[in-house]
Amino acid sequence: MAGVIQISKPHARPVGARNITSCAGQCPTGYYSSDGFKPCQPCPQGSYQPDPGRTLCFPCGGGLSTKREGASSFHDCEAKVQCSPGHYYNTTVHWCIRCPLGTYQTEFQQNYCISTPGNITTKFDGATSVSQCKNRECGGEMGEFTGYIESPNYPGNYPANVECTWNINPPPKRKILIVVPEIFLPSEDECGDVLVMRKN
């Protein structure tokens, strides 16, 4: 004997969104509304909104403004004062200040400086390009069977006033062979750049 059994769920609940970010119609960054959902309005000039689904925008403050409506980052806030590259507009004292060591700024009319990447810094304050960032760390201990020594930022220029010292400690009864495939110490260089190799 065979038969078909039909089971129905007359009040089954529909599957809904698991979180707010999966809802369609959320206001994107740079926009806002009374409940965070469409229809949305762009953030007015002089304000920004970095997050989606928000009900207000943040004012730039400090005499800063934005080029257009709908700004999504504080970095879109610009100074009315024409600060030159290598400087930023300080919203507390209301004037242009040189970017400190370890930072740079490539553009006019900015209110922040960009930190140098990784473990490097700048040779001076007021840097205008990432190319002025220099690694000042060099030297160390070497004791393996092979190793490499190069100046900071090789093949680029190394920073001024840096002294690098490497100590090579080979295993017992081993000799050291040093191969110098490339070195640039111009004879007309009056800065005193030298390479010294000595045995302790």
C-alpha cells in the first residue's frame, strides 16, 4: 500500500536578513537620512560621513570645508588657507605647520600629514614626498655561512649622518670572503662617505 502525505506549515516565517548591513537601501558613505535608509541626502559641504546607514554627518570643524557634497572621509576636509606641500593646516592654532619628522604631504591645502610607511622616517621636517622617507636602521650581527650587507634604501640614496656597523662572527676555523659587487663612493664627494673593513 502506497500513499502520499502532504505536510504544510501555514504560518511559516520568511527568512530575513541576518544583520543591518545586508539590508538593501542603506545610505552609503557620504550620505545620511533620518533613519539611515533610502532616500538619502549627501552630506553638505563642510561635513563628511565615513560609515553607511547613518542619520547624520560629522562637521569638519576648525574652519575646514570640503570641495563638494557627499564627502566620506575626514581627509576630504580641506583648509581654506593654501598650505603648501610639506605643511598641514592645524585646526587648533589656525595656521599652516610643517609636517613633523616621519610624515610628509604631497598636496596643497591639506589638514593632515601622511605617516611614512613601515620602519622608516624622513631626513627633515616638511617633507613633500614619500621618496624623502629614509630607513635609518642598519648594521647588526652576522654569523651564518652567507649573508648580505647593503646600505639603507639601496639602490636609492642612504640618509645623511648615518653610521652602519656590521659585526661578522664566522664559526670556528672558518675564513671570511667578502664580495663587493657594487659600490658608489664618488671621489668628488666631500661628505666623508667611506667603507672600512677591519679585523678585530
